[in-house]
Amino acid sequence: MGTRRRKRCFSSILPLLQLAFLYIVIFSESFTAVSALNYTKYRQVGSLRLERIKRHLEKINKPPVMTIESLDGDIIDCVHKRKQPALDHPLLKNHKIQRVPSKIPTVRTMKEQEAERESNRSSSEEAVTRGAWQTWHQNRTRCPKGTVPIRRSRVHDVLRAKSLFDFGKKQTTRFSLSRRSDAPDVVSGNGHEHAIAYTGTSQEIYGAKATINVWDPSIQVVNEFSLSQIWVLSGSFDGSDLNSIEAGWQVSPELYGDSRPRLFTYWTSDAYQATGCYNLLCAGFIQTNSKIAIGAAISPVSSYSGSQYDISILIWKDPKIGNWWLGFGDNTLVGYWPAELFTHLADHATMVEWGGEVVNTRSSGEHTSTEMGSGHFAEDGFGKSSYFRNLEIVDTDNSLSSVRDISSLAENTNCYNIKTSYNSDWGTYFYYGGPGNNPQCS
């Protein structure tokens, strides 16, 4: 009798013990930081919110075939490719995964092809450029064939976001600036600042490519970020139907819990309102590669007056199927955004932007000291400034050609700036970036 009573008593308090354990796990994990930033400033969390977060994580963290622990603390889940989050999207219920694109963009001329080969070699007497890879590869473990590597999201990742709805989403409201009609769609009125190059809007574009060197810019506060990316855009810049496909590298303490540069993707079909997300944090992007983890840290990174490490990003539309593919590095296929996700981009893009973006929250009452790129201005040049090189677009016949006629924009050149140029090795290229807060930028 006494034994049964004790069993009933234990079973009644078991849920409370489990909840208490969950609290311990959350806050013990969250006190592990990799920089001086405070990643642990959370509001008090109620049991109902924790339950909602847990259900959401169960939805996006699919059961793995194998798990890999990265040296930087990330957990990489090897998920069967047919079980990945993308296929939960209502528009993709009967989607058949496209294994490879029907055609990869070709370089327009042999001369340009040779120039591209040369640009992948050492192109400076001061230092050499090398390809950057991913930190989780360092333990030499790979996901098995038929699976895709997905960075696992954890409770404290969600708690850093403003809300569960905001987790994995860009907090932006894009609108047009007072400028000429073909200027790019950027957000500067709500704390976002840019240094970008962009095409005009009078042509049909089917993709874009660039090589970007990777840095680890300093971030002042947790809810700011610094990124370098390609935007492929179509739709109304003044309405709610803007379509955008984006990829590059970013440092975002709020999203990742550290200050490491990471490969990222983003998409939206309604101007960042309800659709789309970063990486694989919602249904949408379909991954096909078993070696690249979107959202994982890139390593090594460039150093001031030292070696420069860069990544190549290619985004293009399959001319036969219509899906938008992502290539990384030396023509490595990562996966694709299905055509079903988009309205305007189901046809073609009308503009491409390349460059850097930071969030300036003015948390201390003055301009942020969050760095863009290397944290140095464009005029400092190779080995010191960040660069985008070999800017190319994909045209109507699926050919890559160097972009010659581009414009540039930086809202506050005392904080971050950009300088474009052209040569036979790097084609169209630019240096960009800056330190943020300084005597001329406050």
C-alpha cells in the first residue's frame, strides 16, 4: 500500500521534475558564450511558451539518421533527404526532389572562362586567396549518402528571438528611398544600412554569381548583424509582393548564439511579411547536398594583411524545370528553391544586388560600432578591405557574363562605403565595408 502511494506521488510530480530539468538545460546551455557579447539576456519563460517552442522545434528538427557534433558546438543532424523540413510546405506535398539541375550556366566566351580560372588563383603579391570551407568538417565525419546535413535548432536559439513567429526571419520592412526609379530596394529607415552594387531593372535576369571574401566582423549588440550576400529580386519594391532569393555569409549572434561567420540563405515571396526564412528554419529550400550545412560556420576566415579566404555563390534558374538553384564554392550544388514558392520569380528576376548590410539599433544612443565586412573602408584595398569579385549574371540563354554596367549605393559613407572597379582577372569587382561608429560617423 505504501509502495503504491509513493509510486502515485512520484508519477504526479514527474511532469514538474521534467519541466524543472528543461529550465536547467536551457539556462545552463545559454551561459556558454564565445565572445564578449551577452547571449543570455532572456525574458522570464513560462511553461506554455516552452511547450510551444518545443513543438516548433520538433517540427523543424527532423529525426536524424546520424548526428555529428561540430568542434564549434553545433549539432549537425543527418536527415533523410525525403524527410527534410522543405517538404512540409503545403505547395510541395507532391513535390518530386530534383536531383540535379537540367543545365548549369556556362561562361559566355573562352576568354572569360580563362579569366575566371586565373581569378581563382593567387591574384596579389601581398597575399593569396584560398577557398573557405565549414568548421564541422574538421572532425572528418560526413553525413551518409541519401541524407542532408541540417544544423539543429535548440531552445535557447528560439529564446534569443523577439518571438516564436520572428525566429529565423528577417526583421525588415523594405521600402523605396527617394532616388531615381532604377535604384535598388533597400531598407535604411529602420536601422538597416548597406554598401551595395546593383544592376538596372530593364533586363530579364536568370541568376547571379560572385566570389566574396569571408571575415568575422565585430557585432556591438546581440540583435544586430553583419552580412555579405547576393540578392536576386523581382516584384514591387513599394508593395507587398516582392520576391527575393538571398545567399552569402553572415554574423548574427541573435540567430546563431555566437560571432562566427556562417553560410546562409533566405527567401521571401511577400516582402518579408509572412513567407520565407533563413536557412532551413521553415519549409521551402530543398537541400540535395550531403556535405554542406546551411547555417554552419565557415572556416578559416580572412586576416588583416594576411591570407584571404573567399567563397563563391551562384544562384540561377533551371531553364527547363524553373527551380532556383544554389551553387557554393567550385560548382558544388547545395539545393534549390522550388518555383512553386514564388510569384514574380517563377518567371525571372529584374534586379540583382551584391554587397554588405548591417543593423544599426543605436543601442547606446549613437551609431553602432558593428562592422561591415572586414571593418575597414573600401579604399584600404586588398588584404584589408572586404571584396566581391567576378560579378556575373545569368542571361536568357543560361550563360554567365561579366556585369559591366552597375551602380553602387551606401547610405552613409562615413560609416560604410563601396568602391567599384574592373580588371581582366577579377572582372567587375568592388571593395566595401567600414567600422561603423567613428569620429565622422556618430
